[in-house]
Amino acid sequence: MIGEKKIVVLGALEFSSIAVGFTAMDEMVKIAPITIIDARTISSGKYLIIFTGDVASVEYAFRRGSDIGMDYIVDSLFLPQVHEDVISAIGTTLQTGQWDAIGIIETSSVISSIEAADSAAKEAEVQIIEIRLADGFGGKSYVKMSGTLTDVQSSMASGIVKAKAKDTLVMDTIIPQPHKEIKPFFM
């Protein structure tokens, strides 16, 4: 329908076993028409699968992957209405013109970082610039955002609550009026 917003669904499974992760991914794509956004080994010998599709397909694949992974699941996520900024920021750095304030939430799992980003994006008018997925960080992950100071503060508070609920918050910071010299390193 014209003007109807497409519902974006995101699923993610983080396994402590690489072999189990590959097995689960194979079974998941065999039983449901999902699109794998990212699937790979990550630091600390874990395996990550991030996928999307329609609600029923993602839910079905998520359940199948969870059943296969059972005791090997480190963290999981089924998010039926993920904020559109989250998917575009996974594993990449987006450019932003807004440079009033920046915020960073660092977590001990990839999935908790995605959840924190989604919560932050839905809370206020911030741009999710990047969700870095565990590579070179000892299994940790982080989300970066920018916006006005008030929006970044509100969004950070919301994202931090999500990370604390899973006991995965490592550190968080807000930098008001960041110096222009750090922008190339932030972006």
C-alpha cells in the first residue's frame, strides 16, 4: 500500500560454539526465507548470526536456531519492530552532519549493543552512526550515536537501561560539543 511503512524485523543469535553456530545457520535458512545480514566468528571463539525477513520467518528461524543452540547461546534477540537506523549501522560507520553531542555505549555482547542502539534510536532524535560487532574488542561491542545534547542524553539513558538489564554494560560516555579534530576518528 502507498504510504504504508514496512515492518523491519531483526533476529540475532550469539553462540559460544562456532560449530553449533554453523549448524544452526544452515537449519535456519533451510526452514524459513530469511536474509542473513551478518554471520561469522567473533572474538572469544563465538559465532554470530544476524538476520532479517518477515515476522513469521524471522520468528520461526529464531526458534529453530535457539533450539539447536540451547546451552551454547550466549545472547539472543528477536526484535519485531527494529528502528531502521539500527540495521544500516550494523558493522559500518555512517556519516553525520550533526556534531552537537556524541554518545557511546560499550557492552560485553554484540546483541546487547544492538538492543541498546534500538532503544536509543526509538527514545529521541539521534542518529545511530555505528554498531561495532566484537572484532578486535575481545568479544565486546559498542554503539555510537550523535544528535543534540538533550537527545543524546535521553537516548543514552534508554540504551543504558537495556544493557544494564542484561548485566552487559561495560562503559558509557557522552561528549558534549566534541572537538572537530576527533570527528575523523569517530567517523
